[in-house]
Amino acid sequence: MARKKIIAGNWKMNKTPSEAVALINELKPLVANDDVDVVFCVPAIDIIPAMEAAEGSNICIGAENMYFEESGAYTGEISPAMLTDVGVKYVVLGHSERREYFAETSETVNKKMLKAYEHGITPIMCCGETLEQREQGVTMDFIRQQVKVGFLGITADQAKTAVIAYEPIWAIGTGKVATTEQAQEVCAGIRACIAEIYDDATAEAIRIQYGGSVSAGSAPELFAQADIDGGLVGGAALKPDFGKIVNYK
Ligand code: 13P
């Protein structure tokens, strides 16, 4: 069975709640496309107004992060139940910015992955190498490690529904998109890693996105690759261009 493409925007720390509503109203008609899953991952405080603005459209609202405990003395954190209570179905986990600025590790990402599944939230788990790692030729070793640790304790049935976003750090926010060959090669490598951990059926089912300076110009070729099942889009997800990315065909 062909995998349905999933094209998600990661808004990062952009847009106030009122700006979020305005942007969704602007993008709603532009991102209409039932052939792909369209997800807007927005700042926590924007989730509820974004849900209301997106109602009746094909836009699904996701979160950008979540904590791995149920509740308690974790000042500033958002629990999985808080997300599901308002209808969140997707959460970005382990984005490189969270790993870099907020000390996330593959171990904490794994705890969040387990917790997300416990609550029926689909993780969009990010992985990706630095420029230095690419130049040293250890890209795939590093990413395999991120994937293997991230998926510890996750069952094959759960993994089948997961989304992995391959985001080379050197391509994020730099305007420097990976070549189609580089992106396809790593996404195929991630799929092979999933086949090793689980089996071929799981590897065939899991969806793998490319992220890093995706634009309306680069999306068609990237998304045509055999192992690239869509994109995780930063800057271009905040502009009308996102409509062109979603309707890339
Ligand atoms: P840009 O598309 O702005 O490079 O960001 C990519 C990204 O980090 C999405 O999660």
C-alpha cells in the first residue's frame, strides 16, 4: 500500500495566538488537498485558537514538544494529557533546536516517544547530522543511533504509525537544502534501520519526511523520491508558499 504523504509545518517560536488565527485563515484555502496529511505544529499557547481557526478544514493541529511525565512539579512543561484534551494528534519530538538549546538527548526523546504512544499521540521524531558529522562521513552512524535509541521499547505496531523527520542541521534555516540524492539516501538509510529493528512491513509503513529549507521550488523533486514521504517545513510554513508545498504536484 502506498504511504500517504504528510506535510507538516513547524512554526517554532513564531506567531502570537491572534497572528496564528490570521495565518490559518489565510492558509486554509491554499492548503486544501485531501491526498496528503497536512499538519501545523504550533507553539503551545497557539494550539487552542489554531484548532478553532482550522475547524472544518483539512488542517490538523500538532504540538512542537511535550514532557514525558503525566503531571506534577515540572514548571513550564506541557503534559500529554493536556495535548490530547484539546484534540492534538501529532507532536514534534527531538527537534535539533531542542537538542541544541534545551539539552534534549535521544534518551529523553525516547521517554517522550513512549509517553506519546501511551496517550495515542503520533510522534514526529526528528533526527539529523551536523555539517561536521557529514564531512567526517559519520552521518548514517549518527542517525542510526538517534533512531535506535529513540525507538527503544516502541512496538512494531506503534512504529508503523510513527513519522520520522530527517533534518540535516546544516540545512535548517540556512536556505541550503540537501540535494535530492542526499535526502533520499539518508531517508532510505533510516527505512533500512527500521527494517533491522523491526521488519520489512514496519519499514514499508513508517513515514519519513525531509526537513531543512524546503521551499515551493524544492518540494516537488524531494517529495517524488521513493523514501521521502513529505516534509517538515519551517520558514516556508509561515507563508502562502506553504500552499504550493502542500500542492506540490
Ligand atoms: P526551515 O524550513 O526553516 O529550514 O526549518 C526546518 C525545520 O527545522 C523544520 O522543523
